[in-house]
Amino acid sequence: MELRLLNGIFVALIAAAVLAAAFAGRMPDANDAAFAAAKSAVDVTLGLVGAMALWLGFMRVLREAGFLGALARGLLPVLRRLFPDVPAEHPALGAIVLNLAANVLGLGNAATPFGLLAMRELERLNPRPGVATNSMALFLALNTAGLAVLPLGAIAVRASLGSANAAGIVAPSLVASLCATLAALVAAKALERIPRFAPERAAAPAGEPSTSAGFGELAGLDAAERLAAVRPAAAPARRWLAAAFALALAAALARTVANDPSLATGKTVLASWLLPSLMAAIALAGFVRRVPVYDAFIAGAREGLGIAVTVLPFMLAILVAVALFRASGALDALTAALAPVTGLVGFPAEALPMALIRPLSGSGALAVMTETMQHYGPDSFPGFLVCVINGSSETTFYVLALYLGSVGVRASRHTVLACLAADLAGLAGALAASRFFF
């Protein structure tokens, strides 16, 4: 689904750009912009390698220390109320918890196998195979809400482009994703009560039978389950050492704020202290739990290298297409046409491409976010807003295609509407939060 939609967007951007450039006499500009964008795609991807490898390394340490499992156990009582049709001891709840916990921590690679496992277990409880259950709809809506504590990818791109406050999007992204999560919960629970979406009225179209076969072959699934369950015992001496470090850091922060009271507003402290302190906290957490921190970091960093290489073709395609569209004058014309409409709600037309492509493709959204910041600057309002949108939302249609298709669900009932409600709420939350924090 994602590739089909992206194919149409890609072709439309290039065709419209070339046609607009031909009529406006800007073909030389379009030609230069295409090759400049191709070079930029490589430069930006290389700039991402270090940041992605760094944070995936630290996230691997956190995962091996067992904190993912601890967070999962903390969420379990809440999820029992959210999914009343799932038995309390059923493995579906555990898989749902691990998926959401991994998403909260920004561990996308770990979240996917847990999500697929959750869908398999929910399908085993399904009295009507091929028809999405209420639990499936809510689970997918929560996934597309994209709740995450740290939008590490967007922060890394902002840093690579020279932002003066790369971590400034943390708070607005969290606010926006909370809005999306709340909307997903309310929409899913409300829509499931509408008679039109009753499971009795939804019949799975003829086709391949629903099946959960093949899950044992999912790469990393069993290993991910074992890893999340690992919770090494803490060493008392190391715990005291970590506590002493935390007290020393708190004292240093208090001394810094005392010397410059203007820092007490929080923005400067957040930008300067958050990420280095987080690195130290994760390393010490692994140390206290007897995790081989260095080895775990190296293993996670290797994943970052692979992700950066995978992103390059997507970056190249979207950056070239958008650069052509912009250089031809077509984007200026579209922005001018939509500005009166988007201006009514204070939404800059420059951020519209990001709002449109984010539900379709994560890689495409990353490229559009990067291109927007390159053109307007990472610390401009459009650059800030597209980062918040990217850091507080998910690739809705990709998630739907992957998870529903993995268990052969053909009748989605109210699932798509609940997910789109989360997208709209997240977009509104991103705009409001960006206006407040920018």
C-alpha cells in the first residue's frame, strides 16, 4: 500500500515539476536542483550515520539492562482495562505491552516483532477470522499515534543540519503524540459501539484464509522476546556508585542554575543537559545491571549503520522530486494557493508536504523533513514544525498494511477511521505545541 501511494506521489511531483518548469522557463534551474539534491541526499545520510549509531547503541544497552521489561510490567494493569476481551493471562497482553513499551523508548526495530506477535495472539482469540476485532483496532490506533519519549531521529537530523537547539522538539513532540494517543483511544472505543461497525456485519472478503503461520521465521522475534525478558540483578556497590554520580550531577546542575538564574526557565537546560545526562544514565543503568555496556553499545551501533544505508535510496528519490518541484516554481504556486486556507488555522503551507506524506512513508517523511529544514533552516518555524510532526506521528498506512496483512485480516471495520483520527489529532497537537514552544 505504501509503495503504491508513494509511486503516485513520486510521479506526480516529477511530472508536475517538469511541466511547470517548462512553461515558466525554469528548466535550467530544475536541472541544477536535481543534481544538487542528489548530492545533498548522500551528504545528509552520511551525517546521520554517527547520530543514529550513537543512539541505537545506547538504546541497546537500555534494552539489555531489562528496563524494557520493567516498563512493560508497569503498563500491564492499564492495558488489561483497555483490552477487556483479552484474558488477563493471555500472551497477547504481554506482546502488546512490549510493543508499546518499545515504541515509547524509540526502539522501532524491537517494536515491530512484538507488534506482529501481538497481532498473531489477538487473531487466535478472534471468533471471526479475517475480521478485525476491537482489540486489534485499538492496538493499531495506538501504534499509529506514535507515542515516544524521545524523537531521536528528528533530533539527529536537526543536529546534523546545525540547529542551535536540536533537542528543542522533545516537549512539543511529546505533547502532540499524547494528543494523538488520546484521540486514538477515544475514537477506537467510540467507533466500536456504532452498529455499522459491528463485527457481525463485517464479513471477510473471499481470498486467502486468515493465518498466523510463518511467525516463527520472523527475524529476531524469539531473540527479542528473550532479550526483553532479561533483567540482570543489580550489583549493590555499582548501585551506590550510580547514586553518587546522580547526586554529583544534580549538584552541578543546581550550581549552574544558581550562577545564571535565567537558565531556570528550562529551555537552555533542556537543550544543553538532557542528551548528555541521558547518555550517562543509560550507561550507568547497564553498568548497575551487570550488562556488558561496551559490547551492547557496539551491537546497537551496527544497527544504526544498516539503517542509514537503507534510508539513502528513499532520501535520494524524495529529495530530488521535492527539489524539482520547488525549483520549477510549482511548490510556490501551490503554497500561495493553499496559504489562505491553512492560514485560517495558523498552519504554514510550507509544512503541508510533511503533513501529507507522513502517514504514507517514514523514509519519505524523513526526506521531506530534511529538505524543509535545508530550505528554511532547522530553527525556522516550518523547520521546527515538520520535526515535531515527524517525531509525534507514525506511518499509518504502512502499519495497517503490515499488521493487518500479517494475519490475513481483510475487513478492518473501524480501524482505519480510528487511525486517521489519531493522525488528525496529532497534527493539530503538533501545530499547537509548536506555536507554544517555538
